[in-house]
Amino acid sequence: MIEIIPAIDIIDGKCVRLTKGNYGQMKVYNEDPVAQAREFEREGFRRLHIVDLDGAKSKHIINQAVLKRITDATGLTVDFGGGIKSDDDIREAFAAGASMVTIGSVAVTKPELFFEWLKRYGADKLILGADVRDGKISINGWKDDSSVGLSEFLRKYVDAGVKNVLCTDISKDGTMQGPALELYKQIMAEYPDLNLIASGGVSSNYDLQQLDANGIPSVVTGKAWYEGKVSADVCRKLMGRNNSRGLAKRIVPCLDVRNGETVKGTNFVNLRKAGDPVELGKAYSDSGADELVFLDITASFEGRKTFTDMVTRVAKEINIPFTVGGGINELEDVKKLLDAGADKVSVNSAALRRPQLINEIAANYGSQVCVCAIDARHDADGWYCYVKGGRERVEVRLFDWAREVADRGAGEILFTSMDNDGVKQGFANEALARIADEVSIPVIASGGAGNMEHFRDAFVKGKADAALAASVFHFGEIKIPELKKYLRSEGINVRI
């Protein structure tokens, strides 16, 4: 279970990112680091990595006031680095609320001072900063290279009792070209008990999953977060916060749209009208739904224009996230729907025909935008995927495909059991639980909701992160406020 630590780098009191440590390649992501820290806390993170880049450049702490404002305003555990070169600097950092401090340059230039701090404050309060360029340790905000090799550096301090090491491959930092996985694997092979914090190059949910799969204990993510390349849901799930006391479960009404009207059927057929999708969407938003899904089930050329116009109207009326899907075959389709106001897109048949589409969406718009819908049926020879609105089986097994879409960078899986769809006998909880166990991204249960207990079972037995339903909501059989009160009474964390 990996710990994911968001980063705030500070220059002139602003939240910024550099590329490869180059102060000339700076981008401001938030004028208010305190507001950014609060956002991280709201998203479920418990720890924050702050770098005082002004301090690193000036060789003494500069932004202790910003640190103090962040620690006063949040309950985050903060580790702080940059410019800590003296006793006064380290005392100021701790006085401003830092729980840990990261020490890099001093460990190279004044090792005796570092050892004194290690003895005085203890190994749990210090993080050894190992910033690496071409195999050598860099210092002073990466402006200067030392002659000290990484292996020699680590051996010296780990043997002295250091427990925490933040290792940044400078050639990767800010590039979003993937982390230095082989480097981190080598370090862990030599020091298996070390709390290694990987830093630099993270570009996607897949990178986080790979670090986790290879036993890297912790990772700092900066630019990838700000650019929307990693999702909060995936971070929380990788960190093990996906339980009834942690990440809130989501209730998601689904609106199947045909020619501008909401329809609903049974086992993907026998459709009947259920109302205007914009009006329904607004009503669900007002009643406490967490998200909405709109699916264009005809997706003809003319239907697509009607659907896109509807997406624009929905975006003006509701204040919760919504996903749209149906007929999405290429990046241009994604762009049109996002430009119309959608928060996410759902792909299904096109992704099975050309799996690289998932990679392209994640790379261009971030994993959080890409929801991979999987329609599957439990046939005599096992679970298989279906396309074309459930009319055509493809020789792709459900669980193999679920793992592949997660590996390709999808942000969520929307799993519909075709056997259960519309019959109101409960979700396919055994299959749901297996998918949830085998992938590290959120899973949305779909198909089978008939009563409130079915939602409870999807979360408890099926281990789903969200539960989607249509007809029980459309025709008033279950009211969302009542459903959420019931789930709360069953010990399931939902937003009221």
C-alpha cells in the first residue's frame, strides 16, 4: 500500500512547479498555497510535501510564514524542505508547524551538523533528501552538483540510522515522462526497510500503480496532479482509504438518452420514456446525487448533435460532476463533449475495438476524465464483454479486460451486468468484488438495483466505490435522500 504525497513548491508566496529544477521554467498553479493545501485535504490526502524554493536558492529558510498558515489552516501532516542550512532554520520550520523536515544540501556540505540533528530530533522527524543528477547528489536547489555518488551517500546515512529518504531524479522532475522506477527498485533491493519516497516524473495513474506494484513505499506527485493526469479517487484507493469509514461511496443516477429523451429498458431492450434529461438531471442534483451519467444510446450523427446540445444545457443547470458516453470513437469526440461542459467521458465499444483510445484520452485529458464502461454477461463459458449496446459478444473476458483498462490509464470502471440490468434483483456482487480486488481504480456498480438493500450489498459485498441506477430513481421507487439516510444507518459513508 503506497502513500501518495501531494507537493506544493513555493516561490514568491505562490504555488509553482519547475521543470528539471530550472527556475527559468516556472509555472504558477495557484496564487494561494493555503487554498491549495485545503483542496488536498478535501480530496482525502493526509500528508503534504512543501518545498521552499526561495529558501533553497537563498540558502536559508524564506517561506516559514506560508508554512505556518498552511499548518494553522489544515490538519495535514507537513514535511518541509528547502533552505534549511542552520539550527535557526530547522527550529523555525518546526516552530511553524512542520512535522518533518527534509535535509539535502547540509547532509553533503555539513555532515556533522546533519548527524547532530539526527541525534537531537530523531530519525522519525528527518527526511534525507537525495536529489540525483547523472548519478551524483545535487545541492542548493539543484543549482550545484556535488562529487558524491548516490550509493555512497545512502550507505553513509542509512547506516547511521536514517529511516526516510526522498529521492528525486532531477532529469525526470516536472517532465511527466514517468518516474525512475528502476532506480527506486535498486534502492529498495539494497535497503528493503527504508521508507523511500519517490519523486519526479509521475505522469499518470498507471505510474502510481507501477510504483505501488513494485513495493515503493511512498511517492510525491506535483505537476501530474496540477495538470489533471492523476485522479484523487485512484490515489485514495491505492492508499487504502476505500472503505466505509474513509472515501464516501457515491450514488449515481444514469440517464439513457435517445433523441433528446430519457428512456429505460430491461436487459438492454424494451425501452420506455422517463422524462426530459435536463430536468431530471437538475432534480437529481438538487436531491443529493453525487454524480450523473448521461449515455447517448443511439449516437447517430444527428443524434450526436442533439446530445451535445443537451450536454451544454445540463452543464448550465447542475452543480455536480457528470459523465457522458455513447458513440465516442476518437479524441475529437472527447474534446467536443468536454468543451460542451462534461466532466468525464465514458468509452465502451470503441475501446474494445482500439484499446489505445484509453491511453490517448488519459494522456491528453488526464485519467480522471476517462471512464471505461464494461457491459458483460455471465455466459455458460464464463464472463464475457459485449458491444453495440449489448447486442454482440466479443471474445474478451471481463476480468482480463478490467485489468487492461486500468493498466492503460482509465480513471474508473463502470461495470454493468447485462443479466442483472433492469430486473431489480440486485447487483452482480461476486463479479464486482473480484474486479475491485484486481484493479486499483474505482469501480461503479451498474445493473440490478431494486431496493435500498441492493445498494448496501453493492458497497459491502461487491466492494464498489459507487452504485449507479436508473429506473428506481426515474420512476420514484427510491428517493436519493432516503437512500443515503438508510446507507448511513448501515454504517456506509455517504455524503448527506
